[in-house]
Amino acid sequence: MYEIISKRRLNSTITWLVIKAPLVARKARPGQFIILRTDEYGERIPLTMAGHDSEKGTIDIIYQAVGKTTLLLDQFEVGDALLDVVGPLGRPTEMEGLKRVAVVGGGTGNALAYPIAKGMYDTGIQVDMIAGFQTKDVVILEEEFRAGTSNLYITTDDGSYGEKGFTTDKLKALIESGEKYDEVVAVGPPVMMKFVCQLTAKYGIKTVVSLTAYMVDGTGMCGGCRVVIGGENKFACVDGPEFDGQLVNWDELIQRNSFYKEQEQEDMVHVCRLTGGVRCHD
């Protein structure tokens, strides 16, 4: 059993958990993920680790309560325990030879961008963090980004906080102002990552993206997380989750991510009944 050590609300739907998992924490690296199960009847879901402490034997995860398992997970409190935590899984972020990087996070993708940006910064890489949100009320991790990156730029779609506009607008402005990046890392909705890659391709900047896909086992056996990279089938769980963004077949990925929308909606109705409507949304 994997005990929850702390629970912190970042906004109305996003929560940061610290979980006791000493064997996972011992080998964890930035960019890797875990697969957890809340109980014996629960489904297995992948979540990127937001951090780890090998001495304390803990790992950090940040999740948004929007689906069946994350809504159930949100009912857990400090002292409760998860049934299964498997990891670390996936390939860690490659940092060798990098001197300056721009990390672009979109919406809840900022929770996944944080461990990558901080991990790079901790190794001595200069990191410009561009964190984009819809509005001020959903901004997360501002203090953590300021402490764990070289420069932080916050954008909001409606201009209610930081600079008005999209992350691509800010990235373009930085590049055209003369900033030189060895690499751009994009984490967020597939459409956002697609547009970041289209932008950086014009400037010849290598761009790495972190892909989320449906998974079952996390070891490459089920094929559920198949993605097409440079015309070849790859598996996000073992070959990724990070790939060259300019080789990703974005249209195919976006289509695959919509396969189970109807099932997810049915599951949400069931979960809302089980929880009495707690933290469920119309």
C-alpha cells in the first residue's frame, strides 16, 4: 500500500499529492511517469511524476480531477493509501549538451512541464519557462516555476494575468528578439504542441514534446499508447513519453485521443453518483 503523505490544492480541480513509494523514488528521473490504481476495482492510469525525494522515499504527482479515476483519487486524504504504484516508467528527459532551453506549458500541461523545467534548471541549464493558462483563476505553480527556472513568462488567453495571448505568441516574440535556444520542450494539449512545433520548424529549432496516450500495462505489450513518429509506430510508454515533435503525426494522435469520449462520459455519470456529485462538473 502506498500512503498519501500530503495533499495540496493548486486550484479548484488540480491537486498535488506526495506519496510514499521508496522503490520508485530511488530510481525516478525527470520526465518519467508512474501507473497507479486506487483499489482492486480501479483502472490503471498513467501520471507523470512532478518530483521525488529518494531520501524520504516519496514521489509527487499532480493531477486534474476530470475523469473517473482522478475524481475517485480526489476523495483520498492524507493517511489513506493507494493499492498500486508502478514505476518509474518511460525514458527520462534527455539533457546532455543543452545550455539554454525554452519550456512551453499549456493549461494542465504545466504540471507535467514543471519537473522537466526544474530538472533541467537543477543541472545548470538556463531555462525560460512559458506557462500559458486560460485565465488568472487557473494559474498554478507560479512560485515553483520562479524558484526552479531562469525566467518565467505567464500568458493568459483573456489577459487577466501576465501577458495576454497564447504561449506561441510569447515564444515567437522571444525568438525574434534574438534569444537563442538549443531546444524547445512543449507539454500540453496536442493542438498546442502541434502549433509550437509548426512555429519552431520555421526557425530550425529542435522541439521535444511529451505525449500522453491511453495505456494499460505501461511496458509496451498492450499497444494502447501507439503513436506515429516519422511514419513509424512507437509506444509512448517505452519509447517515450518524449519525442521529436516535428516528427509526430499530430492529426492521428488527436483522433486516437478522442476514441473513448463516450465511454468517459458514461463513467463520469457513474462516478458522480458514487461520490454524491462531489467535485463533478456539468
